[in-house]
Amino acid sequence: MADQKLRILAFGAHADDLELQCAGTLARWANAGHYLVMATATWCKFGSYELSLDECSRLRHAEAAQSAALIGAEYKALMFPDDGVNPYDSEQQQQVVELIRQTRPDVIVTHAPTDYHTDHTNVNELVKWTGPVLGIPQYVTESEALNYTPALYFMDTINGRHFEPTDYVDISDTIEIKLKMMDCFQSQIGFLTRYFDFDVLEQIETVARYRGIQAGVRYAEAFQRYGGAGWGNLTIHYLP
Ligand SMILES: [Zn+2]
């Protein structure tokens, strides 16, 4: 994978999910010259004790765009309702198919089916739903149907629970940039600390160290390849 220039789509439910769960790997891919799109499914209106819903949404997407810019990734947002991601909604299905077709990714990274938030697990379901139609021209969206099958990977769950990795990526050299990307979310760091009663930057470091011990490196991120029919088999196993 290191020698080929690839297109990668990382798709999370909320602004900051990708930073928490796979940004060390995204930074590593960016350093290798791969083309990256970081996309968020929802409005992100919830996530503040002080701001109005619209102010919160605007700020969180601005923070996500700032974080993506740190590694030269493009940022996109689909604006599905918060707590309303619905894998059976034909409009949402259509928009996710179009996102994938316009990005034309070799690799898609999204949430695991065992993650903690229903928006996360529903994004997982939505992406899996697209598999059988991405290459079907009769399922019409603005961009052309794919003529290949992208590989699909699930990123680690928020704290590594209920997740059996198939692939690890050594992020020892990119954990600093991962923490800087998370640090762009000043609106969320205080909120998450108060809401979940833990330090989110400490949580990132602890999970990366825990996955690093499993992988035999200092810091790592864990992934699970989805082997369902209709998805490619490109490996992202990426250790020294
Ligand atoms: Zn989330």
C-alpha cells in the first residue's frame, strides 16, 4: 500500500469521531501522499451546554475542517439529523452512495457495528447497505457508478470494547498530530470531559498505547476488515 497512491474516504457520524478513532492512521496516509476525504454524517447540533443548536453545529464543523486541514484532507459533511442516522432512509442511502461515488475511494473507513452510539452503528449499517448498489448504474446518483469494489474497514470502538482487530497500524510517529487534530475541537474537549467524566486526550493516548502493546509497537490504531461480498480485499496492515 505504501507505494501506490490511493484514495481514502473516512466517514464518521459526528465531527471528532475520526480524530478519536483513526486520525493517527489518516495522518500516516496523508504523509505517504494518499488522497484523503474526511466526512461527517450529521449536523452535530448537540454537544454544548452553552451554544444554540445552530451555533454548535457551525462551530463543530469549522473545527472538523480545521483538523482535516492539518493533514491536507478534504472535509465534507452530509448534515443528517443528530440521533437520526437511519440506514433504512432512502434519502440518506442515496447521499452516502453519492459521497462514495464522488470520492471514488480505494479504501473506506467507518464505524464498527459494535460501537457505543446508535449514530455510529447506523452509519456502519448505511455504508454496508451501499455495497450492492455502488456499481449498479441503474441506481442513479449524480456521480457515475463505481467499476471496482473498494475495501471497507471499521475503525476501533470509542474505548476498544467489543472489537476484535484484523489489522493494526503503527501510529507511533503520528500520535502527536492525532492529538493536535483532536485539540482543534476546543468546543468538545470540555464538553466531553464534563459529559463522560474523562479526559479525552488521555483516552486517545491510553487506547493507542493499549493497541500498541497488542501490536508490538509504542502506539497503534486497530481496524477490522469487512469481508462481505461486494467489498475489496486491499490490506491496510501497516507495521514496521
Ligand atoms: Zn460520535
